[in-house]
Amino acid sequence: MDQNLILNMNDHSFVVCAFNTTVSKVDDFLASEAKGTKVVGAQSLKEMVSKLKKPWQIILLVKAGQAGDDFIKKLVPLLDTGDIIIDGGDSEYRDTTRQCQDLKAKGILFVGSGVSGGEKGAWYGPSLMPGGNEEAWPHIKTICQGIAAKVGTGEPCCYWVGDEAAGHFVKMVHNGIEYGDVLLICEAYHLMKDVLGMAWDTMAQAFEDWNKTELDSFLIEITANILKFQDADGKRLLPKIRDSAGQKGMGKWTTISALEYGVPVTLIGEAVFAQCLSSLKNERIQASKKLKGPQKFQFDGDKKSFLEDIWKALYTSKIISYAQGFMLLRQHYLLWLNPQLWWHCPDVERGLQHQKCIPRKDKGTSEPPTDSFKSAVENCQGFWWQAVSTGVQAGIPMPCFTTVLFFYDKYRHEMFPANLIQAQRDYFGAHTCELLAKPGQFIHTNWTGHGGNVSSSSYNT
């Protein structure tokens, strides 16, 4: 990805100096992919900075955590006041906040930028989410917006997101939403394979067809390609791959952040736990021999119609997925960032337009477009429920489909049974209850006639 970003910058007439702690990689790059370009190389950090123009602008693409910290420590003694460090890796946003503050005290401008688009996007146009010390933005704006992908109007998919860790927070939520998307697609595939009994080519064709609809996306496109792919022996590669998924941590960080801010981002949480459960492969093998599910399920309905149900379940679930992510972004922006900026962010708008499942909201508001979801979800919800209920009857695990369905059903209810939770807490611990008719007023009730009238302090985490 770093090599392709360099080539992207070269294609846009920016001269880049490349450095890697494994110097042979620089030599190999200059002799192969970068041969014939204006890219120059360096054998050391000192040589690298000597080839840069002031203020020095150095973008890092290194592993998040200690590796990034160690590299910055080596780099800082070589820099002067006003020089710029851009962390383009998937760093945890708290680390970015710390670096931004620490380097600001040294006079160095730090930017944490989300970079989205993978290897191909890095060369032909990524989506960039820079945030941090805003003094750096005038110096890096031309480069960042020059190499970024462009929406249909020609607007770059790059906008200054906000202070400190704003860019990496947005990237974290972006990746968290992708965690949910991936698992939703996997559950749709599971229903196709084990309920409908579809052949590999038929499933691949279904995803290809879906990619011409509102579900048009990179993940749907590559799923079709993966389903078609044959190994050297002429057999499908996918069923040979161990069903145990790894993760880099962005989904976990998003889930932790959602819990800290009290935002019900249920889909991303379930997606993370589903991947954790997938890693228990040996335990699952043993459990499959001892634990029984429903009696063998035989689907006797209209297969074409049920495939359409799966499409609509995926479509509506992805809408809820985006809505949950935006709830977290909104909460975070209200606490930290400029709420008037995020609907202007081309990356957000590009994601919506490319996904094609969420209508674009008028600019100038910090509210996510809840009303825009209404007609799409209402038109599909009956089919969504049908797909989920059929999968449950067949014993197909669908944590992501079901959690977004439950979220929607809860979100649309004016009244919750949470009043009973309040009563139970007050009954056993004198934690008080807030009155429906008088919001903000808390009372304690002597439920048994044998308890006291003194309540505990009222607090919320």
C-alpha cells in the first residue's frame, strides 16, 4: 500500500523520497515498480530528510502501536519546528491524540490520517481522512486532495476532519462498519449455501447480479470473484480455506468506543464476537459432535423468492449498519469535533453514494439522515424478517442479521420494558426510578413495606 501511494504521488507530479528500515526493499522498489519514475530513495532517515523541502512532510505507513511510537522517536531528533509527520496507518485514536499533543509541545505538526481503498485504491485514488494539528493542512492539502479519489462532481474524497485524533476516529468507525458488512455478506452466503443449496457458480452469479443493484460495492464485487475462483487443481479454493477469521483490531476499538460513549453499535460488536467465535475452531469441531440443532431442515419454498428475501435482508441490514456507525460519529463529533463538518466530508458522502443504499442528506446539518431510511426499510422489512426466521428454523447462525433486526425493532418502539429494569434496580438496591411524566425526577419506593426510605445516589455510566 505504501509503494502504491508513492506511485500515486509520482503520477500527480509530486517527487517522493522513499525509505524503509529494511533498506533492500527500497532498492528493490526503485529497480522494479518505481523504475523510470521521479521517485528517489534513501538509505537512512538522515539521508531521507536531507532530500526534503521545508517544511518536511513525512508520511508513515507502519504497524500501529509500539512500532509507530518507536519510529517517531527516531525521527523527531532530525526534525525542526513546523515540520510535519503524517501517520497514515490504522493507529488507535488515543495513540494519535497522545502523539499530537506530545509533538505539538516540540513544535512538530502531527496529522493522523485514515487511508481507505486498499492496495489498488492507494495507487488509483484512496479516500483520505486527515485530522490533527490544523496548521499542517495548508501544507499537505494539495498533495492529499490531488491523490485522493474523486466523486462524480470531481470533488476529492479528502477533507480536513478535525482536531487531534479526528481522522483516525473516523477511519476506525469506517473499518468497524466494514466488519459488519463483511459478516452480513457471509451470513447471506451461508443462507444461499446451506438453506437454498446453491452451487458455487450460481452463488457467484447472484452476487454479480446484486452488484448491479443498490448493493453495488467493492465487497459484493470481490465476493462474486472469490466464489468463482478455482485452485490449481481446478476445484474451488473457498471451501479449502479454514473457517477461522483473524482481525487487526479496528472493529474491537469501535466496539469499545461505542460502549464508552453509550452508543448501541450492536452490529459491529456482534461482528467482532462472531470472528472471535470463528477462531474457536477446535472447540467447534468437538461441539458439533455433541450439540444438536433443529431437525434436518428442508427448504420447500420458492428459491428465487427466498433469494430475493436474502437480498432485502442484506440491503436493510446494511442501512442499519451505516446508521449505527453514524450514531457513534455523531456522538463523538458533538463531544470533540465540529458537527457542521462531517456531512461535508467527501469520504462520508462517497461511501453513501457508492453503497447506494443511503440517500444523500442536505449539507449543513449534523443529524444523520434517519428519515431517508424510512421508505427503504419499510419496503423491505417483511422480507427481511422472513429471511431471518427461515434461517433460524434451519439453525443457521446469523448474529449480524438478527442483531440489526432487533436493533430496528427496539429503535422503533416508543415504550421499552426498561421501566421494569429501573423498578428492579430500585427494589433490590434503592437505585431510584425516573418518572415518565417528570423526566429528571428520581424517586425511591419502599416496595415491600419493610425497606427503608433512603435511596442510593443516582448516577449513570
